[in-house]
Amino acid sequence: MRIAHLSDFHFTKLTWNPFSLFPKRWLAQLNWVFNRDKEFSPTQVDPLPDLFQKLGLDFVLLGGDFTTTALPQEFERAFTFTSKLRLPWIAIPGNHDNYTRESFAARRYYRYFPDEELAANGVKAQKIGPNWWVIALDSSFPGSLVSSRGKFSPEREAHLRALLKKLSPDASLLLFNHYPFFQNDAPHKILERGDVLEQIVREDPRIRLYLHGHTHRNTLADLQPSGYPIVLDSGSCTQGPQGSWNLIDLQETGCTVSVYRWNRQWYLSRTEHLTWRRNT
């Protein structure tokens, strides 16, 4: 299996409508005008559908934060991108896709990315290979004015545990979430009850890979010696020269992770070969 994992697109549409700006969007738009507009370039993803075809991908994982403030025009830009993918894909929302309570209540993300099971339970399993499953988790939640926290609620926990029980003992799993489970970031950016998710991940050796975004820091961490899976942060695919995404080749004995970065075009910056060491 050859999989692309990309996240944190942050398609942006500025609005000056006061009814749309308040109570929260004005802050994100000021941040965009004075900071992120110089840092992010959403057009960087335009070559990816053709590149994915050339690389012979089997599947694409889209890790959320398609939008900046969850405006319909931002979702439309994201939908246009996904409509050009000529491959199977699965998407999860990030905190920016439920940026306001209004967009969260309206279930706007799921209007553009319909997924009945994920919308209802906050978690779903999708088979992508003979013995491989992706477990997609929706932990997005509209926070306060300056909060970008997620929430792994008790209800999400119950659904995840029930789903894991249904899967074969010899299955190999990729757990796919927008947020990291480690509480290493600023308090207003973390995943609430991330420690509970961390424990679930640690207890289930079928979870080979934990994939996330959110931090905009491309990271590869082989935590198998400590009892965790391999943890991959895709970074942001539109963050100028810092833009990145991961190409993952799944094999019987391990995986190969190739990191792609942007410098006027996408190029392969590094490759890591990792061996499965967690026992199933």
C-alpha cells in the first residue's frame, strides 16, 4: 500500500461582513492579514493530484483544517481540490473546520464532506488493504476566542473502544486524528483527554501508525521501543518553504516514510525505513 498523508490546508476567504466576523472570525482574519498571508500559499497543493498519479498512490488521507474560519467559500475551495483527486481518500475535520459554534451547529464540514458514520459517532473504520484499516477520528470542537483545543470526549472514547473490539486481532491499524495525543503544546492548543487516547493507543499493539497534523511541524517519531506506535505529523501542506506531506509505503515487515517539501515544486527531502516491532 502506498499512502499520502497531508493536512492543514488553511484555504482562506476574507470577509468584511460584521455578522460573519463576530464573535471570533475577526481574530483569525487579522492573523491572516498580518502573519499567515506571508507564510501560507494554498496554491501549493494544486500540483498534487497529478503528482499522486505519477507516484502510483493507492490512497490519500486528508487530515483536516481545510479552512481557516469555516466559511462556505473556504470549504468550496477544499471541495474543488478533493474533486481533482483520482484516488480513494478519506478526510477528517480539524479545529478550523469547526471554527465557530455556528459552523459546528450547522454541521457545515459534513455538508461538503459527507460521512454518515464519522458524523454520527466521531469515529469510523475503513479497510484499505487485505489486512490494513484506517481508523478515522473526529476530535474537532469550536473553542473559545483564542482556543484551538480539540476534545476526545467520553462518547468518542466509547465508540472508539467498541470499534476496536470489532476488528480482527491480527489486523494492522492506522489511527488517524487531527490532533497529537501527547500534551506537549500550549494549553490552548492541546487535545482534551488526550491522555485517555494515549492510553488506548499504548494498549493496542495493532495500531502500527498514529497519524496527525495540527502543529505544522513535520515529525517522524519511532516510539515502538517505548510501547507506542510510529507517530507521524504531516506538517502543513501549504506553509510555503515549510510546507510538507508524507508518503507512506506499508510493507509486511515495516514501512518507508518519504517526506515531501516545497521549493517552487514538491521534492523528496528525506526517507526513513522503519521496522514493525510492536507485537500483535
